[in-house]
Amino acid sequence: MNRKLAIFVGAGLLVALALAFLVSPEASSSPDGLEKVATDEGFIDEARDHDLADSPLADYGVEGVDDERLSTGLAGVLGVAVTFVVMGGLLLLVRVANGRRSPGGPEPEPGAG
């Protein structure tokens, strides 16, 4: 990866992490659209928890962190980090699949392959 692209990606990652930590605790606590419709139409009592309801990051927070704002901010940061790692891995797989053997290696010759 060239230097300018690395700086751009790094700066974007820092902005995303800062926004996730600082802005996510300010998100509305009002019910989302689906929950509101379920309440309005009278079938909210039929709702049941999904299989991951007991996971460490359930309900937009980090289990074990008592401060709600900190818990929500950390969950946002973890979400950004996991997304960045997964997408970075997929990008590397695509690059290798397209004939670039190493992430920092030279570009293949046009028409080679």
C-alpha cells in the first residue's frame, strides 16, 4: 500500500473510532421502527429474545461495564474494529485471488496470468 493511501485509511479509521466512541452514546433510546409498530399494533408481548441476547455485546453495550455511556462507546469501537479487520481480510483475499501474491508486492504485468 502506498504511503498516501495508508495515511488516508489510517485517518479514516481514527475518525470512525472517534465517532463510534463519542457519538454512539448519544443515539436515541426511543424504540426503533419495528419495535414501535409492534407496540402500536399490540403484538410486542409476543417478542422473544434472539440467540445472541446473552452475548457480551448485546443491547449496544459491553457486558461488565457499569457506566452506560462508556459501555455504549466501547461497543461502538469494538464494532468498528471488527468491521475493519474483517474487511481488511476480505480485501487481502481478493488481492491474492486476483494474482497479487503479497500485499506489498509489485503489480502483475498487464496481460500476465
